[in-house]
Amino acid sequence: MYQPKQFEVSDADTLQAAMRAHPLGTLVTLQDGELVADEIPFFYDPTPSAEHPKGVLKAHVARANPLWHRHDAAHRVLVVFKGPQAYVSPSWYATKAEHGKAVPTWNYIVVQASGRLTHKDGDNAWLRAQLDAMTRSQEDQRPAPWAVSDAPADYIAQTMKAIVGIEIPIDTLSGKWKVSQNQPAANREGVVRGLTETAHGLSGAAAMAEAVRDRSDSNL
């Protein structure tokens, strides 16, 4: 992706936290010469190895989804994780009142991971471990967390027959935090204020306001 230096984020902890917070990734594969995009929730396994120091993405797809056996194994796949995003009005900039030289823009956070996709067809132990890990990652913070084992064993066994595990050892991992770093401090403060005031009617506004504030503080 296009990556101006001021928006680039390479800190592994920051990238991993973003993938955990926004686990629904867009998986882009090459199938029969055509690019195909699927929305898939991933579990990020950070356990490093000598071969894959950046960790592994694990997921499952419907057996009926051809991506697990039709993707072109000669090419790497791409997974895009999208964080908060929000429109930024030039009316929020302090400099607009000074000279009027301001235009709208869009703030966003995105993480991209790429690697070779392999399937785990027939590996029930791997698939059950993935289901348990993915479920725990979303349920553990709930007051009464649900577990895969709460469902009847025969029902889970039947359900597992209809899905196939996939994993992507990560070769490259990059992040882009376009959160007003290219603006002077007064404009960034205006963006935070504008997003906060409109948060009730703008999806992701509150989270983006926090991201602008955090990134500004980290660059002090």
C-alpha cells in the first residue's frame, strides 16, 4: 500500500493489538486468475518460531467456499484488517480561520499481513483448537462466557465437518495510521474536538478521536 513515512507504523505490539481488536479481515486470494476477497474472522497466534517470527493467522471457512483449495498456492495472499475510520472536515482546522487553505480528508487505521495460505482439511485437532481459541478471544471478556464445549458434542462434530481450517504464517506485516499527524498541533486538537462532538452520529468517531490524541502524544 502507499505508505508516506509519517503514517507508517511498524511496531509489532501496536500492529498485533490492532489485529486482535479488529479480527475481521479481508482475505484477498488469486483463484483461477481472478482476485477474490472474502471477509473472515482471524485468530492471531503470536507464538514466534524460527521459520515464522511474525506469528500465524488462523481461521476457518465453509467447506463450500472454494478458496481453501482453489487459491493459487504459487502466490502469497493478503489480509487487510481495518480499524477506526472517519471523515475529517476542514472546518475543524484552526488554520482554516487564518487563511482558508484547507480541504476535507479521511482518517483511518489499517494493518496488512501477507503470507502463504495452507489448509488443514482433515486435521480435527487443529480445527477444534482454532475454534476454541477464536471463541475465547471474543467471549472471555463477557460476564458469562460461552465455550464451544457448551454445545452438544455431536452437534459440534457435525458442524466441524462443514468447515475447513486455514492458516497463514505471516511473512510481511505493515500498518498505516493516517490520523492527522501531518497537521499542526492546533489542527489536531480541532480534529479531536470535532470528532468528539459528532461521535454520537458518526460511526468510529470516538475511536478515531482517541487515535488522533494517542498518536499526537506519542510523537511529542
